[in-house]
Amino acid sequence: MEISRKAMDYAKDVLGLTLHLGPLEKVGFPESDFDVVSGFYVIEHLPDPMAFLKECYRILKPGGLLLLRYPHTTPIKNLLRFFGIENRLYDLPAHLSDFSPEMIQQCLEKTGFKECQHFIGGYTLPKEPGKKIASSIFGNLSEALFHISGKGFLLPGVSKTVLAFKTDS
């Protein structure tokens, strides 16, 4: 799925992939058609994230897996603001929503997902040296705290991954 014609053309012409143009909710895939649906850094950009989650649930087979990766930027935005650093984390066309693990859990449960596993899973490395260093430090710190805590502590402000399973019924 891709909403950008330019990205879709690149995927088709350069990578040889087949994509569907448009948001997932508008394509009309058959019900219970997929074993896995993934969304990497997508949900925070959507005008209606609940419609996206409902469609993911609808098109997954019973026992199917939804894999989401999302940023958790509010703590970073608040920390930067405390230090007087301006940022554009919520300026259009950037993130329309921000999700904590608790909020993602509530949204997933509301759409029917029952078994959810949350974890820290890697981090991005921007090209700019300062941002790359910060991302590496906080990414490694969050991974370490997650594992030291017995996989119970998700450091606020770093990206999260969630696995959500559609019930068998």
C-alpha cells in the first residue's frame, strides 16, 4: 500500500514491486485475506488511525498478526520545550497523532485485537551527526532498560513496536 504516486512508481519501476495506490481502508481487500499486516511509521500520519486499525483487523485471518512500529514523540517534544528548543514534531505534514504504548493498546483492544506484545525494537539513525548521536544513545539506553527490567519498561520518547494478534474466532 502506498499513498504517494512517486513512491509507488519508484517501487514498481526500480524495485519491481506491485503496490496498491491509496490508503488501506479504501482498497477493499477481501475479509480475512492476510496472515500478516505491517505498518512501519504509518499510524502517526493517518487522519483516522482507528479506521486503519479496524481495516487491519478485518483483512487479517483468524490468528493473524498486525506488526506496528510507531514513534512516541510527546516526551521528547516536552523535554525539548523544557530546554527552550523549538521543534516541528507535530507541524503538518508531520505526525498527526502521537501514541504511547497504553494508547496503542487501548486502540488495538477497541478494534478487536486481544494478544498484544509491546517492545523496543531498534532505532533510526538520521544523517545529521547530532541527531545520529542522540538517537544512538537513547536507542541503546532504551534497549538496555527494556531488557534489564525483564521486558517491562518502555522508555518514553523512543519508538515502539507492537505485535497484535487477531483472535481465532
